[in-house]
Amino acid sequence: MKTDGKVENIYYTLLYRRGSRHITVRVKADGKVKVSAPYGISKAAVERVIISNKEKLLHTIVKQQQAMHTYESGDTFLYDGTPYTLRLERGIHYGIRLQGPFLVVTYPGQVVDPLSVCHLIKELYREEACKRLAPLISYWAEHLQVPPPPFSVRDSKIRWGSCSAKGRLSFSLRCQALNDTQLSYLVLHEMAHLVHFNHSKEFHSLLLHYMSDYKQVQRSIFSLQQETQL
């Protein structure tokens, strides 16, 4: 069951979950507050938790909102581990290209549509991510001695990647923001689930065997969670 509420100028969405044991409050990349709680917990109890964490929540909300893209000239996007500055130019039709340190988007007419710019950037990320992921999947399939699995690239805002029980991999188009080492780790992590479909000691030992500094690389990816939202 999901409900919306407001307390102390903080808007939130409350979701009751059967498996929850505690009240959990988090701020999503768009600055919205999401709360999960066990069934039976009152709304008043939830709001007491929100109020007790008010200052921290407000600070995080502002920080997240400031990091949101405007899709206007001067906006910065992380691409292949390198920051690029968005530059909008009048043109015959909508288009996108990399030019030096710029991510150049052309647009027709007098006014640029931010949603169209967003769509172009996402499609560029999707296409380039596919190109970079394919050889990495072949590489790790050979080293892990597993058949190269099918994969897809989607507009996922929460997970960088996942491996289904049927052995199909899925990656967020945001992974195009990662550098080569980070992307290689991400592929290794998901493909290691083809050997150990869990996060057991054996799973982590496998990661350590193939990438001795995987924990540092993993932390560097997590630190980009906010910066890589599109």
C-alpha cells in the first residue's frame, strides 16, 4: 500500500512492505523522499522518524536537486569516465555528437525541447554502452569459462546491472558514464552470478581472484550514483 504525505515541509511517499522490519527513509536521485515501513506502523510513527532526521533529509534533498540535469548549455555529463559540457546549437534537425570536450546537440526551430535533448543523450548512452559491453562480456565469459550470455541495456535509474535466474544480463544505460575499469568490474560482477547466483563468500572470492582491487572500484561506482542520473 502506498500513500503520500507531508510533514515539516517535507513531502514523502510511504510504502508498506510485508518483509520490512524497520522504518527506512531515503532520498531518491530526483530529491523525492521515499519511506518504507512494516505493516502495522502508524503514519504518526513514520513522521516522527522523518522529523528526527529533518536536517539531514533537507540537506540531501537540496544536494540531489542541485545535481539534477537542466539539459541546457553548460550542463555537465559524465561520459566514458570523462566530463563533457553540453552545448546546444541551432540546426536543421535534432542530432547529437561529441566534439572535443563538448556534447553537442543540434535542434531545429527557435526553442529547444529539454525532453528531446534528454532523449538524444539517453539514446547515445545506450548505443555506446552496448558497443563497450559486448567485448567485455566476451572477455569475462572466456575467463570465467561460461557461455557469453545475452544482455540488454535499459533506462534503469536504480540498478547499474543485474543477472536474472535464466542467466540474462541487464545493464543501465548510465553505465556509459563509467570508465573502462569501472565498466569491466560491473560486467565481471554480473557475470560472476553465472557461477555463484548469490553474494556468498565464494562469489566475493571469485571477484577478488580476477580483480584484486574490486572493492575500491565498487566504491568509486557507488560514489557516482548521484552524478550519473539522466
